Amino acid sequence: MSPSPVVNNDNVEVLPVSLKAPRVIEGNIVISANENDENLADRNTFATRVAGKGVDPEKKALFADVTKRIDYTPKFGTELHGIKLSQLTEQQSEELAALIAERGAVFFRDQDDLDYKEHVKLGRRWGPLHVHPFVARNKENPEVIVLDSRLSPPSRFNTNDSWHSDVSFDPAPASFSILKFEEIPESGGDTIWSDSYQLYDDLSEPLKKFLEGLTATHSSDIFKVMVQSHGIKTIGKLNDSVHPVIRTNPVTGWKSVYINPVFTREINGVTPSESKWIIDYIDNLISKKLQYQIRFHWKKNSVAIWDNRSSFHTGVPDFRPHQRRGVRVTVSGEKPYYDPESSGTKAEVWATTAKTIIAKQEAAAKAKADAESVTSAKTA
């Protein structure tokens, strides 16, 4: 006799692993396709334009509404206060896309009015929205995937706690991901991002030149195992795709490393042992170089938006027995490419920015010293 489903207080049906995944859970969450969903796969197309490219570098329209800016590090990650994502103008959304491409990830609090409709609307401003082959999704808005810990019990198949870039196995992998948490655990459950721009910049010149000539195969193998284990029918095919190991971000022109330990199956054109060494080496840098990382602590209605072309991320699975529930919209990007003529790197730009900051600090210190000197002279 089949075991009975477990129903929690939120009326979300959680099935034992031994059961086939149901098509509908909680009435509006779908995790298995049927014949009516086949056309959804056709929505996974390349972006036809580059959101955020060529905007005002000072982003005056966006920052006009910002009441507080917190940079998590000088180079990576920013939190903005005073912004309501559901109320952005077209110009502000374009400038925000550019800021995300530059800073890697941008965070917002108190986005209670960003409902599913507005969530989808924001993502569509930047490109076509990705429909995941099988991850739980909202029935009325199939582009909205549901990340509910009750629907993904701890298992060796989870990708949420491993470093990755979203859907890099697709021909049109993610540019931006927009994640909002509706329910948060009492403690734990943070997300960490790692800066792929900085990772590239810190590589030795000989290793850069070697990697710039390589491609990698990104595979959905881990999802294929999950699908077979749970009897899930997917939307379209689970893809494998070949992308450059070093890619150019079309917004900034900066280079980054584009392989990750979850979806990168192999480095092409080298021996299997060399391929493994390269992937393991990059994984080691992603996970252990703390200077590349930022950590975001979720609160209810917080939103994180990140650029998958130049960052990696991982969830921290330390919140159980508490539960959490988030919803994500993923924007499909352009075909990844490497431009050997792209001269700019984040390091070069940051060197100029650092000089400007130092000059301002020195000018402020001099002004203070001059003022103190005048005061001393008057009291003498």
C-alpha cells in the first residue's frame, strides 16, 4: 500500500520520495508537465537585446529614488533602499540592469508589493523569461518557479547548496535571476555569491590565455537523474550546451570565468584528467576565496537580483527543521561569447575608481587640516 502524503500547516502537500511526483500541489504549484505544457518550452529563446547596455554611467534616474546605498564590498554586491521594484520606470529598470551587471548582485528589502504579476513584468523588461523543465512553478505564471523547502527534502540531488550559475546547461542561459522570499526560517538560510569577474582578474596571465581558447560542455545530467528517480515529465528537453570557458559580459565588456561544479561536465579539447583539474581548480577558487564572496541574510519580502554571466551563488542549507519559500523569475540571456578584443576588466575599472576615492579622501583630509589650522591661528 502506498504511503500517505504528508500535509503541513500551509496545505502544501509533501510526498515521500518513493512516490511519483504529482502534477499539482497546493492547487497552484505544478511540478510535472502534461501534454498541455509542451508549448512552454518554445518560450526559452535568446534575448534579442542587451538590457542595461549604454545607459547613463552615473545612473541618475535610478539613484534619484535611492535613500540609502550599502556596498557589501568595494567591488561586489550592493543593497539599495528607497526603491520599489514594482514602480520602476523604463529608464530606471535599464539603469538597474547595468548596475547589476557591474556589481554582480543587488539587494532590496520590503518589496511586499512585488506580486507574481509585477515579478514577471520586471523580468520581461530585460528579456524573455525562462521556463524551467521541471522545477515547481506557479500554475498561472509558469515563468515563476517556486523554491519551497517542503517540496525538496534533503537529498544528494539538491543543487541549491552547490555553487552554480542558473541554467548554464541551456543554449540561452540565464542573464538575470530575480528571487524573492515570501517565507523565511527563524535562522539560517542565507545565500552566498562569488565574483567571477574578480576570479578571472586574479588568474595568472598564462592561465588566462590558456582558458580563453577553451570551451566547456554544460550538462543537465544532475536533473536527468532527479527526473528519472521521481518519474517527472519535463517541459521540452533537458539540454546540454557548449559555452566558452571565459565569456564577455555584453553590458560591461568585462571578462569572467564561466564554468561551475554543478553543470559543467567537461572542458573540451583536453584530457579527462586535465578537464577535472580545471573544473576542480575553479571550484576551489569559487568556494574558498573569501575575498570574492558576499553573503545575504534574507528577511520576508527581500529581493535579490544577480547577473549569472559574472557571478556564482549557493544556498546555505543550515535552516532545517525550519522551512522557507521563495519565488524566482529567470531572464534568458544572449548566446555566451568571448570577445578577444574586449579590453576592459573589472580590475582596470576598479583601479581608476580606487584612485578617485583616494583622491577624494586626501582632499577631504586636507580641507579638514586646513580648517583646523585656521582655527588654531585664530585662537593663538
